[in-house]
Amino acid sequence: MRYPNTRYGHLGELEFWMQGDSVRRIAKRLKRSEKTVQNWLTGRTKIPWWVPEILRLQHYEYQDRLRQMGFTPLKTKLAIATADVLTFPKPTSPVSASITLSNPDTEFTQTSAR
């Protein structure tokens, strides 16, 4: 769509800026009821455009306050590994199949010897 409707917020954006907070805490931050926030998350009602924007601005204000007080930002972790021992599959050879020329006049067949 060339001109999307900007009156409503995007669910993925709301979930991103919630950053794992509970519905209760987000409702308190937005000064809305828990039921309203739950309805936004389940898709029963549309998300107002200002909801992800407010959460985004609150996040940036918080980061700016920490920077002004001299705190260094925490390093973000990309994933949490829960296994004691991680096993990864062994990589296969990049060329594992034999290559045969399609010209029937030649008897040449090349196989990978890596």
C-alpha cells in the first residue's frame, strides 16, 4: 500500500517497545486499563497511533537520563542458551555431489575430491 493508514499503531511495534514488560506495567505507564492493553495485544481493538510512539519516547528518555548520569548502557544479549552442552551439526562439504557434463559426446566426469 502506498499510503498506509497512520491513525493506528502496529502490533509488532507495540510488542517491541513493550520489551517484555507485563501488561500491568504498560497499562500504568500509558495510564490505561489492563483490559485495554490486553485488547490491543489480542487484536480485539486497534492500537492508537500514539501508543508505540509514547513507549518509544519513554525508552529514549530513560536511556538519555542514564547517559547524563554517567551510567554506561548494558550490553544486550542476543539469545539465552539453556542447554549444558551445545552440539552443532558438522558442516557438509561445499561440493558433495558429482558433476557430470551434459554433452553426450564427451565421457568426462568430474567428482569432487575435497
